Amino acid sequence: MKITLWRSMAIASMGFLPLAMASPANAASNDRGQAAGDDQHWTESSPYYEQDAWYDVTEWFDGNDFHPTNESWSDTDDYANREADDAYASRGDNGYGYDNRYSEDNWFYDYYDGQFFTYDDLSNDRIYQSAAIYSDYDNDGYYDAVLTSYDWDGDGVYEGGELYTLNPAGEQNGRQTRQGQQAKDSRQQRLTGTVQKTKKASVSDAKHLVAMIRTDGGRQAVVDLGPAQHMQNADLTEGDEIACAGPACKVGEKRVVMADWVKLQSSDSKMKVNRDATSLKGKVADTKKANIRGEERMMVILKTDAGKKCLCDLGPADELDATIEQGDQLKVNGVPAKAGDRKVVLAQSVTIDGDKTKIDRTSSQMTRNQRSGDQTQSGQASARVQGEVQSTRQIKVRGEQRRVAFVNDSQHGRVLIDLGAADSSRVSLQQGDRVTAHGITARSRDGGKVLLARKLQHNGQTTKIDDRQQRAKLTDASEVSGKVQKLQTVSINDSHRKLAHVKTDNGQTAVIDLGSPKQAAASIAKGDTITAEGVPVKVHDSTILVAFEVSPENGDSFKVDRGIGGQQASRR
């Protein structure tokens, strides 16, 4: 199994081991996939909405003002992709290129509209479980296809994916997207360095600030820092120190990091990059559930304050936390798409009465793939368990009492569902109850199937399992700064580690695993002031920060090489 040390330790420290809940067909499917080659893991173009998916909503379009494709999908007409400058009039259908006005700034494209990116880090471990690229091939402001990549086993590389087309433009161009734009590296890219150049590039209907950075390691990288209007106060110039992190993707022929956050030398805090999809506000005119690709979706017609009507796909109906009814006021953040000749907003989130719910489209696709045998055997993944409760009890996991239920699932058999800490669990189940649980799969030490529940549906109610503070400490990245008080070498799993006991600025003592004493950790000495970033892991009654990057105050930063399968523990 390929898995980085920090991920393996975080899971094992909870008393669980990684598991893929796979069907018996997996082995044969995997053999066929290996024989066909890596390229065959990518499906051929297939429609996102089957033709019959629209039958249930056809009457909605009789006589209303939403159906014609030349209408705006929102209150104003400013989303359409316009040619505001003659310099861009020669753009082709490839969605990226140069305007030929200033050749000296051709280190990156002057425009690269036509794509929208979403990424899901469900485990908060800086490895994206899925990435979706929405493509607008005909530059009409509406997306024509969506390519979703999946990292099943958490090894930092996308193993497979799906390409769905929404209309004829997507059918014609989908294969090119699958071959040329699919993501490979699922790890979050973390960059620290000096700004060499900046420019503003046209991205659909907005200008984005793009920077070329020379990293502390000496390499060059291009970073999209998001809409330029949100960076007006940053005053970013050549020579400025900058730190940022985000997923890497391919734009045209270039590799770009889409920054999730940015930290400038003029600021002490990280600034979140706003990449939200366009928002719609309005009143629900009608609702209907439609079966789309074997999944029941919640569809609504949203009537905006300007009187426009818009069809919104709110994702899986059984995953919405609220009941949506005619007359409700909604705010929808979503991606405008054209399905056939109809415009539809693929919602990324919906806000009802001030409560915002994220629409997770990729996890439902991942669950379907698991059932069909597309997932590799080795990975931890998001899954759904549905069935009848056989029994409930409390068990002790790593010194903590947990509330659990045993459920008989038709696909996975007997599964233990972890419902959270016993002293704070809001879930009350009895034998015979029917439940649906969503979460992360694992195995107990005796090989049993475990679902670490994030959400539970029971008796028409949806409960979020939000008491995961201890688990978050074991999986979220943390940063520790302070002066080294003591150094020691210990043996762990037949390998030697160098541990640093650090006194932080607030007087606390932290223990940091710096990796092999024969590697870069050898340069750390007592009295040094260091900053380490990594994953806190509970060992007996103590917590150790397993570092993946260390920055001495007087010295060069280094990544910690854990030597697992040739991979590093760094998430860069």
C-alpha cells in the first residue's frame, strides 16, 4: 500500500486502519484496468444528464422565461463571456492564449477563461480526494462538460476519474479535455519564496492576479492568486516575500497553483482566496425530485428579485439538511451550465435561513464508483452505509468513550458506525431503526468494517457528527514555533528518529519528530529557534508533532523525508 507516514500514523493513532469498502467485483475490475493501461481508467464521454432525466421537469418550461438559451441565467446580463477589448477578438476555442500587446509579459497567458475548478479535501489532510474541472468550450459563459479526478488511496496521485458532457459542445471537445487537462498530483502545493513578476490575466468575466514566484528551494512556480479586485490592498510587487498553498492544475500547457490562501510579508495572517462560484438569490417557485444518473436529485426553480427564473440542481436530495418548499428564500452558489438547450446552475452550496450547506457532488460519484468496482483496494474513501441497526453500545477508542452502532448494509455487510464521542453524541438509535450514514471508511484492528460518520439520517432528520475535535487534531496540519530545549534520538518501527523538545513562546513544551537524524535534522542543535509544520499524533498520553517541514530561524527550511515508497512526508 502506498501511503505517506503522516497519513498512516494519523489513522492508526485512532485505533483504525485504512479500508476500501469494495464489492467482490473489484478484483476482476482492477485486473482489467491494469491490463488496459492507465489511460483506460478514464471513462469515455458520457452525458451528465440522461435525456429522460428531464421528463419530470419538462412542464416547468412551458411558458416561463428561462428556457431560451439566449437569456441571462441571473438577474443581470454581466456573466456572459464578452469581448470587451478588440485585443481579445482573435481568441480561439481553446480558452487560453496571448493578446500580443506586451510580449515581455508572455511568461504566462493573458487569458485563460472557460474553466472552473473545485477541490475536496474531506479528510483535512492536504490531499484532495477529488478535483473537478468544468469546461466552457464555446465561450458562451455556460459550462459544457465536467471532468472529475479521484485519489482513492490517498497517495497524492489521482488514479481515476469521470468525464461527463452536458451538450453537443461537450461531446465534441470532451476527449481533448480528458487527455490534456486531467489533474495528476492530488497533494496541496505549499510555496514560500519571492515574487519575481506579476500580471493580470482575464479569466471569464474577471481579472485574476497571477504571480511568478522563485521558491526558497530555487525553483520557479506560477500562482493564480484569485480575482485581482480582492487583492487591491495587497500592493504586491517584485521582491516581496510570499507564502501560499493550493492545488496544482494544468492551464493550457502550463502548470499553475490555484492558491487557497496567501500570506504576504506585510501581514501576520493568512488571507483566504475567494473563488466562490457566482451567487443567486431568490424565492423558490417550484421544487421537484428527478432521477439523474441513478441518483435522486433535488431540483428547484428559483425566481430572482428581478423576476428571472433559473433551474438549480441542488445535488442529492437525501443529503440536504433542510426541507425546501415553495416560497422559501434561497441563496445558491453554483456553476452555470448548459444541459442540452437548457440552462441549469449546478449548485456548490445553498443557504437557507442563514444556514449554509455545501453540496458534495463528488462523494456521491465516488460512492457509485466503489459499488461498481472502480476503486482500488488500498484506499481510504468517503462512503455511505444504509441499513437496519442491529445493536448500539459504547466502546473505548484510544482512551475515549465512543457511541457506536452496528448496521447491516446490503452492499457492505455488517458495519460498525462511529457516531462520535459518547458524552456529546446527539444521536439516539435503537435496534431495528433504519439509518443512512455518510463518512470515512476504516477497519478496526480485528479487521471489522468501520464508518467514521460525518452525517446521519434517521426518521427524516439529518444530524451532523461535529464533535470530531480530537480527530481533527490528529489529521489537521499544525505549526509549532519555539526554542529547542533538548534533543534525543529514539527508535520507532526499526528506524531512528530525532526528537526535539521545544519551548514555545507561550511557555508550553512541544515534542517534534524531525525525522532521521542522518538527514537534514542533523543540522538542528540545542538552543535553535525553529518552526515546524506537520501532523500531531497522540502516543500514549503524549502528543508528538510529526513534522513534514522545518524552518530554522537561522538556516534554510527543509522537508522531512520519511522514506516511505520514495515519497516524502511533505505535502508540497
